[in-house]
Amino acid sequence: LLPPPAEAAAAAAAAMAGPRSEDMPTIHQSPEMCELRDWVAAGDGSRYDHQAEGTLRLDVTHSNLLQRWHDIIFDENMTVGRVKEKLYRHGGTPGAHQELFLKRGGSDTIYMMDEDKTLRYYGTRNGMEIHIKDTDPHSISLHGGLEDVSQVEKYVMDDEAYDKLDNSVRAIKKREQARAAVKAAEAKREAAERGEELGTVEEEPEVDMEQLAKDFPTDGRCEVQPGGRRGAIGYVGKVTGMKGVFIGIRLDEPMGMNDGCGLDGKKYFECQGAKYGCFSKPENVVVGDYPERDPFASDDEF
């Protein structure tokens, strides 16, 4: 028997939508997450084996603070009053405004009201938590006073005052730009005296392009120095604005300086994207059997 049309449509829609998040295993049901949890918690059973006798390592929380202090060391013979003195240096709440609660696991929480009793008296053990309740209605930590940086008024300097500073980044950049402008003017003047046109590139001796194309075949695998970068040859020839002959390489990884374009924006060869292309002198390129590197392989395999 065929299912009713409504049920068939619903089943088809569910198949197209794929698995739902409700159907996926939870963190506790995932074997991978269980293995990770076991690895992280492998030393929990022995973490307190080598600590001094009579000491306790406890976590501490505060009613006004988001932060949590882990493994604060106490002596089991410390009185609640002395514990408050120590916690004052952590949370900033004076002892007179502290109410301490010992969380012993699950819903087992007790109020340590007697300041003359010790931590041992209250059954304190390693790994438990002391929670500080701040009863001061004017506490500095209330409403994020010690953690919310948005409440702190920021100092803002106007542009006029900033421009008057001699050691600011803006002043240093202005001086560098002025020096660069002077050097450029001097270079232009010297070039004019020699009868040269600024920006021209001297021609190098003629290169046998036919032989160069044979030595560096298109799509041939190669390795480029510096850095031992690997890729395939995408172009052989001259590049506008650059002196000499260059080899254009499509790199396997984004370790280049361009995307196959020259300084003038002309596209000389295609590559995967930004920084996947580079131009290099022929003497820095070695053609050979250079496969793509496996990022998960060990160094010995190279």
C-alpha cells in the first residue's frame, strides 16, 4: 500500500532537508567527544596526590563578578575569618561584607556563618567551591564596577592638541613624507642633469626566449626560492615596469605577492587567488618533480 499523499510529501520534504539537529547525537552521546573528555580528565584522579599535607585547593566565585578563581590554596585549619581576609585580596570585598558559602557538590551548599570555625570543621575537601556573597550595597564591584570597561570614561584628545605633539605617529609620518619628497625631488633633478628620464628601466642583454621557454615549460612543476615554495609555471617573459625576464608561478599555497597580475594591473597568468602568484628570476626557479606538499605529513617525508 502506498502512504497517503500528505505523509509522502512530508517524508520527501524531510529527506530533502537532511538530518535535523534534534536527531544528531549530543556531546555526551558522541564517541569522539567522550574520548576527548576522557583524555582531558585523565589526570583528575591524581591531581591532588603531590600537594602538601593539610592544604586545600579550592575554586572561588563572587556574587558580583563573572570571573572564577581556580585552585586557590588554603590551609584546612584556617578559620572562616582568616579565609575572608585572604579573599579580600582577590575580590576586593571587606570581610565584614562577605558571606561565604561552601559548595560541596550538586545541591549540597552550606553557609559558613561561624568565623571561628575552620575549613576542616565544615568538611572542606579539594575541588570544592567557596562562593562569596557581597552584602555591601555600595560595593565597588556591584553592577560590573570592576569588570565592565564600558563604564570607564575614556580620554579623547582632539586633533588640534594631537597635531601639536612632536612625538606622535602623525608627526613622525609627516616628517618621513617630507624627507621622501625631498629625496624624490633630488633624484629627479640629478636625473635631469644626466639627461635621463626618471622611471625608465635599463635594458638587459637579450635573452634567448625560445630556449628559456624550453627550460621553463608552461604548467611544469617547480620550486621557487626563497622559501622553497612550490607550484606550476604559468608565464615566461618580460613584465612591464620590471627589468629583465621573469618566470610567473602559480603557487600551491598563498605565499606569493600577487594574483598573476603585474605592477600595471595586467594579467599575465591565472592562479587560485590573491597571493597565489609570484614573479621570480629564472635563477631562483628550479624545474623538476616537485609534487604538492601534504600539510599533514611529517618533516621526514620531505
